[in-house]
Amino acid sequence: MNKDSPTEVSYQEDKKKILKERARLLAQEPEKKEAGETLEILGFSLAHERYGIETSFIREVYPLKEYTPLPCTPAFVFGLINVRGQILSIIDMRKFFELPEKGISDLNKVIILHNVSMEFGILADEIIGVKTIPLRQLQMTLPTLTDIREKYLKGVTQDQMVVLDAAKLLIDKDMIVHEEV
């Protein structure tokens, strides 16, 4: 083809139009999502059930290597863990939710929850992963969740993952052990 042919000129003009349109689209500010439209959750398992918790309340996920059991505490207090010099309590949500115990393995992780006034770890049997879900897809209740688990329920995803309300867990007075002997 000759560079000056009408077909080549038309091709070059079309190419420029396409590139200009792409540049215009890329230069636009991304659409801002309304606050609360989606929820990013970390999925984990407890006693063969799948749970999730908002990542905005998670400081980090830490492997359960060494921990110190705490005598004379409620059964749901698993123990203490040292995370880079900071001593944190670990809550066993299986016992807190009265779920069957699976035992401890090298897959167990501690999910460290935090807000401005409280910080502690919750024991997870296994980490499933992080995913983003639309809030409108959360069901607000499940007939099988009763009593204590329903109290901390934020919702249930379409694939039956129970999403816990981390804000409620972090401010709940039942999580604070204050006993004097």
C-alpha cells in the first residue's frame, strides 16, 4: 500500500480517533462509589463454617506460633500472644459461639481486630481469602443463627458466608474480662 493512498490516510485518521477517545476516557476521574456500597471482607473458617469480617477492622493476620494460655479466665479466652512486643489476648470464637472444637493446627491464624479503644485477636481455623461484596447482596438473617451468633451478625452472603459485625465485637463488654480474686 502507498502511504499516501486514501485507504492508508483513512486508516491513520481512524487510529488517531480511537487513540484520542481512549485518552479522553483514561483522563476522566473514576466514578466515585457511594460510601457503604461494597464491603471488603476477610473470609475464614471456624468449625467447618465460613465466616467473614470487614477488613477495615483488621490490623493484620498473624500465624499462631506460640501463645500463652491464661488460667482462671472464661473458656472463650484462648490465651495471649506476643506480636512484635505487643501482648494481645486471643478470643476463641468457636467457644464464644458454642461451636464444635476442631483442635489447633499449623493452619490456625490470629486475626487482629482493632478500633480506637480496643484491640484483640480472634482465632481462625483457616484463612479463606479477601473478597468484595455488594452490601445489597447481604441477607440480614439466617434461621440457623440464633442467640449469640445472631447478636454479632452483620449479614450473610449469597454463598452462605456469615459476615460478623466487627464494630459490635470490639465494643462488647462481654469481650472484656475483669475479674478480681
